[in-house]
Amino acid sequence: MVAGKTIKSKSGEKKSEIGTEKEKVKIETKRVKIEIEKVNQSQSKQNQKTETEEFNLNSTKDIKISSRIIDQVIGQEDAVEIIKKAALQRRHVLLIGEPGTGKSMLGLALAELLPKEKLVDVVSYPNPHDENKPLIRTVPAGKGREEVLKSRIDGARMFKNQNILMFILAIVAMIAPWWILRVYEQKLGATAAAVMFTAFFIGGMFFLVAFVMFINFGKRMPIGKEGGVPKVIVDNFKKDQAPFYDATGAHAGALLGDVLHDPFQTFFGGDKITVIDEKKGLTGITMVKLIDNIFKTPTHKILKREKNNYEAIHLPKDELFILGEKEGLVSKVEVLSTNRYDYQGEMIKITTSENKELIVTPEHKIAVWRNKIIEYIEARNIKKGDEVVSKAEDIIIDEQDIINTYNQRQQEQCRLYYQYISIKEKNPNWGYKRIAKVMGQPIGKTRWWHAKKHIPFPIQTANWLKERGLLPLTITHPKLPLIAKVIGATFGDGGVFENLNGIFLSSSEKEAVQEFGSDLEEIFNLSKDENSRIIEGGEYGHSWCYQNTNRNVIRFFLALGAPKGNKTKIELKSPGWIKLNNKLEDEFYGSFLGGELGTPIIHKQGNYLTTLEVGITGLPRLKENRIFFLNELGDYLHKNRVNTTSIYEGTSKTEGSLVFRLLIEKKMDNVLLFLININLNYCKYKVDRLYKALGEWAMLKKNKYNELINRGYGAEHAMKVLNLTPNSLYLLLNHFELKEVTA
């Protein structure tokens, strides 16, 4: 019976492949050794004299050896044929095996067989603006050394002229004191002459010291036109064949990466796993049922091994997603492969305080909360009382998450209050004095709680949210897309004040901030303009700012992951729960892009758009965080068929901070797909401006296309002239006008 089933990561997949290739190489090596032994045995039976007469050799120097390395390889005939074919077809070859089997020799042979190429030298020039980013250039083979020599000659010539001048000044500095002594002695007397002699003599000594330092340090200073002598990184001087770089000796992890965990850590077949389906949402299914269904799919290719009746399948991209841990959050993760095999041995059953059970092998690693971070601990090392990371019945936040947004003192008051409630429920006849004595707390505190007054503020906030059906907040809550829309705006032009006095959104459009306020009122069932106001003003032009001062609303969004305070100075981390559903991602990033997207206009020449980008600011120490956040945004855009080019780092208007820009590809089909597939919230003006720019550009392209067609040119020629792809032409003719009318 199949007792073990597992889902493994990408690193595990690689490890399995490497192991397979390694077995093949070992078999090949063993076969070669046996053949060599047989040859030695047959040769030992022959007479030495007969052998010499047959080959007519006096010494080994008479043996003719081919000049080609490929013909010098012995015992790897199959590998030689593969190398020849790879050289002919210009393919990659992966050589894996034990030391001494001939991998390096085969690599040299492959480099020798490759067709002659036009080689270049790679030269590194010092960057005068940033010494950590040298300028890399290529020059024809052999010219690299000439560039270095030329730079040294130029530098030497410059220092030669400077040295002559310095030598003249040094001689003057040594002679000047004696000349001054003679002149001043005749004019002003011996005393004045001695004073002037001393002054000039000391000055001359200082100059000589400076002269010596200049000579010594001058040799170390960068010279040449670019600020220093260039260095040749790749030197192909007098070479007509591409070089071979030997990587022998690299450890196994250097090739495809170290394997983080053993892919054969095993779940029991009855364990449940949470699968993410775009239509059904989150669904729980047993491991045995899930994997059996996968193995029954006829399109999947099953890999088999005899040992332990092992079977595996590599899944197509985007076929299966489950709920897992990513960047310290419970998130959507992709399954790359699955396997199942017979297991004989001990298994460990883990039971949580919520009566959830998990059966795994002793070496299987479990996600455990330790020191406020997630650590992976082998099941055999887990102790009673450890906090295991688990999914809590589709709940995104609950009462405890609200309490955690308050300080430690208030959290402690909540703990005591719940302790009081627990004691009271178990002992309904006890009075507040007896309970206070048991708890070790003042009587006044339990007296207020007994009168149902002075309940801790965090619990009051949680109760207020419960009354509105927002706690616990589950992934099936109908208002969740609207909540994602609002929290996305807090990452853009909105936010939460540092002192928690309000949640706000700023915009140049009054309609946008009014819509933001209406969304908050709908989420929390607030009356119109309750605890809110709209301020008119603006530092960089006319703008509007909506503010809501309801602390319960603010705590709710903090618990969901909204940033607090000046976003330039804090890390930005997109909430993990928005990735559980495509609709949530669309609303979140739609609001963020609504605030941070830089919309283009059509260039004055009329043939292309200006930059289309998304920019966020941050202190230099937050560079890694900002790049990670923009890469997540880039992944979302790519998922919606919108291409990005790169992330650009520049200076910000705010002193001491940087701006990081994600550049979106400006090809027509890409901009069209952006407008069709990406929803923008709280920014009708930006949408209209983007449509206007693209509309003008598209009409120019469309009119020119129709003109070329009417003149008798074919569609292919017209697309080439207008720099259109078939996809952009299709979108231009069939979709864009329809989208423009409905916008």
C-alpha cells in the first residue's frame, strides 16, 4: 500500500534530476575501467618482442598522437560522439561525473571543435561617477592590450611634464633662502636678513616634503583619459578560437543551487491540504485524493523507479496552487511536482490545540513560530508547547489581530480581562473581590469589569467591528474586494497618520477622494460624512485630501497590513491575503497604480509615447525593499500580459531619499493590454489622459494603416512600416475603440 505522499519544491526537483544523471556517469565510469583491465590482461599474455615487431616502435615518442584533443580521448566513445554532435549543432552539454573521468578534456575538445568566431577582448574602464560600477566595453581581439598600453603612455606623458615643473620649483625652493639672505643683508641688515632667511628656508622645507609626497602618491593616482588605466578582463590576444574555462572542483550546489530540504520528506496520505482554485476559492482535500487525481490525468508523464515503487510527475506551469508560507506570510504558492512511494518506518503524529492533526516522517520540517519569525524544525525536534503555523478556517484577521495593533500595556489589559471572563464563567457565583484576589489585581479593576464598564479599548474596537460583521474577516466576505481597493490606496497617495489620528487619501480629483470616502462608509456601514472631512489645498498644485478619524476603522486597516506613517521611511510589504484571489489583487494594485502611475503623453513628433512608469520613494537603506515590492508589482503585470523593462533608481525631490521607478514597455500592443487588462482606481483623470494619448497615437497608426492598405500595400508591409506586431494590429482594429467608448 502506498503509505507516503509528498509535494516537493523546485529545489527538490533539481536534486532528483542531478541524482539521476550522476548514476548514469558512475555506470559509464565502471564500464570503462573493466575494459581497461581486460586490455591489460590480454596484453600481458603477449610476448614483448612480438609486440615490438608488430608496431616497430623503439620508444613511446614514436607513437603518433593526433593534434586534435577529441581524438586523444580514450574510454569515453559515447561521450565523444555527443561532443561532436553538440559542436556541430552548437548545443549545450552538461558533464557530470566523478573526478578523473575526463570531463575537462571533453570540454577542451568541445571548445576546439566549435566553429571559429570573431573574438573580442573585454576591457574594464574606471567609472569616474561610481567606482563600484566600472564601464565594461568590448574591442576587437588583441586591441585590449593596446588600449591599456596607450592609456599608460598618455598618463606617463602627463606626469612627465608635471615632474619637470616640480623639479624646477624644488630647485628654486632650495636656492631661494640663500638669495634672500644676500639681498636683505645688503638692504636691511643682518637681523632682517636672518628672519627672512629662516622664513624662506622653512617654506622651502615644506615645499620639499610636499614634492616628495607628490612624487610618491602621483605614481598611485589614476591616470589616463577615463581617470585610470583600464584592465583587460577577457584577453584573446593572438587567439582565433573561443577559450574554454574549466570549472572542475566546484561543489554540487554551485551548479544548480544547494537543495534546501530533502524532497522525500513525507506526508501521510490522509493529511489534508488547502488547494487554491480561481473559481472555487480555497478548498480542503486529502493528500491521497489530490495526488491520485493528478496521477490519473492522461496528459501527465509519470516518472518511475523500482526502489520503493517510486512515481513522480512534473506539473505544467500554473496548474496547481496551494496555501503555503512565503516571506513570513501565509500565501499562495505554486506546486512544481508531486511524487508518491512506499514508506516503511516511523511516522510522527502532531496534534494542535485546535485538535488539528498532521502525520509526517520524523525528518519532515514543520513551520513553527519562534522569536516572532517562522522557523522550519524537523518533526522529531518539535516540543510540546511550540506554536505551529496553520490555516485558521479561511480567516484573514480575527479579534487577536486587532488587539495586536495596540501597545503592550493595552494587550496585557486585554489578557487580564479575558482571564476575568474565564474565571467568572467557571465560577458564576464568585464576586469581583474574590476574582481580584485570585488574579492578584486591584479590586477597583474587577469592580468596573463586573459592572461592564471600562472594558479595554482593543476589545471595544473588536466588538465594534463584530457588530458590523467584519470580525472574524474571512476570505469569502463579500466586502473583501472593496477592502482590498481601499488598502491599496494606502500604499499609494493615501495612508494612515503616524499618530493614528486618521486614514486619508490625497488626489488632484475631488471625485476620487469622495469615492474613497464612500467606499469606507459602505464597508463599515457609516452614515454620510461620519467622522470625516475633505480638505482643499496642495503643496505642488491644487489637490483634495479626504480624512476619516474613526479609530476603529484605522485599527482594522492596520491589522490588515496598511502602512503607518511616512512611507518614505518605512518598509512596504503587500499583504499576503490579497494574493489568494485574482479579484483582490486587481483591486489592490488598481488603487496603488491609481496613485503612483505616471501617465504618458504623445511625443511632439507624434510617433511614440513618453515614459510610462510606476514610481515610489524611499530612503537608501530601503532600496532592497523597494525593488522587491516593485518586482511583485511586475509579476502581477506580467500575469496580466503586460511587459515591464527594468527598475530605475534616481534622486527624489525629498532630500536624502531616492525614487525607484518600474518602467512599463511602451510598445503599442503592451500599452493596449495595460488599458484592457489593468483596472485603475481613484484616478479617472489619469485613465482619461492615458486613453487620450493612446487614442491620438492609435488613430495616427490606424489612419496610416488604412492609407497604406488603400494604396495597395499588404498588411505585412503596413505593419513593418508602422512598427506594429500582429497582436497590436488585432487589438487596434478590434478592441481598443470598443474599450475607449466604454471608458
